[in-house]
Amino acid sequence: MCYHKSLINSIDYLSDYYSASYSDVVAELYTPHHHENGFDFLPSPILSAGKPKELQMMNWGLIPWWVKSLPDGIRLRTQTLNCISEEMFDKPSFKDSANDGKRCLIPCSGFFEWRWMDEKGKSKIPYYLSLPSQPVFSIAGLYSSWRDRQTDQEYKTYTVLTTRANAYMEKIHNSKKRMPVILPREYENDWLNPNLTKDDVLALCQPLDQTMMKGYTISKLVTSKKEETDVPQVLEPESYAEIKD
């Protein structure tokens, strides 16, 4: 699954890449991240089907519209960082967003995954994955808007869609053999098309061509509980004797 990603591009770069505008509020709130941990539930600039030409800030961890209270939403979002794309039209937390066409593009510079070196995952080696030909790429997602009845505050949130791993990612994410749905550049606008059918949506949720991807091993700083992990050093390559291929 995908719980760790990076986005180091400037807001102006993202605006140019997507031909999208952004508000002063977005510019103020946006912070590039070398390492973003999903369980921090941070805001990211997102493009939605509702506003395909405007970058909006949304927090990772989808809160469905029907959640009754903020504490309930906070508890649920730990389970909604990712959504299995094959199940999005059926799972209670995601089906309303999927059926209502609330799809989004999640800009990324790269993402992190772990390779298990034993069956129980006690020995794991981190990798950083990116697309060498694209300084930024788009992960497919769903989004939702929830309004707190007590304060009338609106919470905009999103989830990362996943699909089966391609052959390259099967070797790296060898425990669950999944990967994020990375949309080829030419299909990004299609993903935000409100007229897509269910079959159209599912057809776009395919493993990316592995020849477009590049990965390398990095230090275990990324999982440190004592040191800051959102630093440039987290992306530096590191070799491991256990890795033979």
C-alpha cells in the first residue's frame, strides 16, 4: 500500500504543470515534503473533478460525508489513507465518492515502499520510487467533503487508489504486491472527466508500465522515530548487502 510519498516541487511548478490556478491561501499553506507520512494526515495540493483547473488543499485520509462527528472521522481516516481500486464502488467509506465522480489527481515527486527480506517482515529495506522522465506525476485518488455540524467547518480529504503491482513493484513491494494507481500524463485529464462510466474508471486503474519507473534503496532514516525524516537526506541512496538484484 502507499502510506509514504514526497512532493518537492514548488507551487508555481505544479501550477504550470497542470495549467491550474491557486489561491493565496493555497500558496500560504503549501509546504514541499521530501517525506510525507500518511499517518500525519497532512494537506496536499490536489486537483479535483469538481475544480479541475484549480489546486486545492486537501488532507490525506478520507472522511466520508456521512460521518457523524469529528472524533469519528479522525478514527476512520487511519483506515482510509488508501483504497483498493477494485473495491472503490462497493466499500462504504469510498463508494459515494466513487459513484459521485469525486476523483482527484494527487501530485507526487515519488513514493516510498519496503521490501521484505524475510517472511514476517522483521527485516525490511526501504526504496524510493519515481518516474525519471517526470519531475512530478499524478496518483489517482478519490476525495470527499465533510462538514462539522458543531462548528460548520468543512474538511476536504482524499485517499490514494491502489492497484496490483507491475512486475517491477512485485519485487519491491513483495508482501502485498500492490502499488499506487499512477496515471500516465496523457490520461490525467481523462481521470477528472465527470462523464466517465464505472468501466471507464476501472480501466484507468491499471499498473503503470514498469519501464517508466525507477527505484533505489535508501537509508532507514525514513522510519526513524528519533530523527526528523522530512529532510533531503531521506532521499539519498544507500546500499545493502542483502540486495543482490
